[in-house]
Amino acid sequence: MTSRSLRRSAAGLAAVGLGVAAFVLMLVLLQGTHQAQALTAQSVKTQTVAADLSITKTNGLTEVVPGMTVFYTITARNNSTGTITNALLTDFIPAQYEPKSFTVSGSNVLDVGVLTFTVGQPIYITITLAAGGSLNLVLSGTVLANATGILTNTAYITGNTDVSETNPINNIAIDADPIRVITTTPPTPEGQLQISKTDGVTQVVSGQNITYTVTITNPTAFTLTDVRVTDTLPVGFVISDAQIYFSNGITPQIGITANNTLITAMVSLNPQDRISITLAGTVGIAPSRWLTNTAVVAASPELTRVLGQVATDIDVITNFVELTRTTYLPAIIQIE
């Protein structure tokens, strides 16, 4: 090979070598750019925003009782300098509490979305708060009638995946109140039963038909059972019919003793109830000039503070004839 040919070959190799080097360099540059782009994309994908969300909760009580209406005030805040979107507020409703409704208010609240509000399930709400924004949620509900133990309500606030919480301690709020079960002894009934009696007249004659009306009232604030009404019918009055009228739907027991001399009734009286008993009959032969009828109302013996009362009706028998009295002297018989 001539020297010219060697020079051309060397130049060709040098040119090939330069081309390979340039290709390798370009490949390295391209690979570096791709890796940089991949790293940049990964960095953008996982980039988070530092934020401080907080939540508080209270019902303003230190204890509750079954059946009580309780209002919880839950306040969520964005203590950051930027807007926090789609933060999740979760309120775990206690099992002894039945939520009824809730209202929301606040400042710098950009969006609110209710995900669930179902009895027996947690409440989930999404909120978007501008910097310094706060949302107030007032929850209304009732403590169940059979509730016991501790009424504990817990609420959380969490940001979405793009938020890095700087102070997770204030992301939870708990309100716990003991449930006081009221066991009180019912008050003892007390008062005085009322009774009145009349036949509407003051004078009668033998053979006259008359009707006595006995009225019994419960003036107390309690329902009274086993109230006994006793009417001692006068001698000389022949009863023919007895009726009882009542308003509380409980049929009283009524009966007449032998010889038509006594009538009794067992009744139950609600507060302010009134019961009337009518006794119809005929004036017969009486042993005195006065036809006297006495009625008594008395509470059950267990109700020692409920007093009874007596009512009397007296009529003059205008055609009363006193029986002729015959005096018999002992006879002395002497036998000789």
C-alpha cells in the first residue's frame, strides 16, 4: 500500500472514529435527557404541599341523659397559606346517638360536598378551604332512650394525597360525656277525693219515687286505682235500679248487699276524672221522720296520703206516722 493510500485509510478511520464518537455522545445525551425527563415527571407526580388542617368538636356539655337533644359543633380550619382542596371531614357518630340534621357555615369555604349522612354510619364531607378558611358544622341529634356508658363522638380531618400534614396532632377531636341514667322514685299521690250526694229534694212522702245521684271526683295529679265508693242506703228506701256513669273507659265494679242496705263500687280515676252513680228507688216505711243517706269515698289502703270524704243527704218524710206504742204490764196470776 502506498503512502497516499495509507493516509486516506487513516483519514477514513479517523472520520469513522469521529462519527462513532459523535453517535455515542449523542446517544448519551439523549439517554441523559430521557432520564432527566423521567425524573422530572416523577418529581412532579410525587410533589406535595405542606399544610396544616385542624379540627375541634364540642357539645358544650359535661354529661348527658337519655332522650336529651344534643348539638355538636365541629369546626375545621385551614391554617395554611394556600388553598386546600377536597379535604375529608369524618365524624364517627356514637351508637347511643341518633343524628337528625346538620347545618354548615363558615368563611373562605370554596366548596362543600356531603358524601354520606346515614343513621348508624360515619358522616363523610369533603371541603375546599382557602388560606385561613374555616367551616362550622352543627350536628343535631338525640341521645337514645336506652343509652348507657359514655357518649363519645370523634371527628377527623385529612387532606388529599397532595397534602403533607405538618401538624397531625390537631387533625382529631374527641368529645366524651358520661350518660347519666335518671332513676327517680315516683312521687307519692296525695290529696283528698271529693264526693257529693243529692236527690234534688228536701221533703218526701211514703211511696214517692226518688233518685240519689252520687258524684265522685279525683282532684289530684295522679291516677288512682281501687277507689271504693260506699253508700249506706236509708232504712225505708227500697232500691230498684243502680247506674254508674264514667269517662275513663274503665268499667267500675258495682254491687248491692243483702236487704238493699248497702251499695259499693270499685272505680279507677284519672286526674280530674268524675264518676256519677244514680240510685233509684221508693220511699217506704221508715222508722223515723228523716230519710238519711250517707255515702263515703275512700282511696286504696296503700294510698295513705289520699284522704276520703263523706256526703250526706237528709229529707223530711212529711207524712211520717209514728207507730203506736203499746205498753204491756206483767200479769200476776195467783193460784189458790
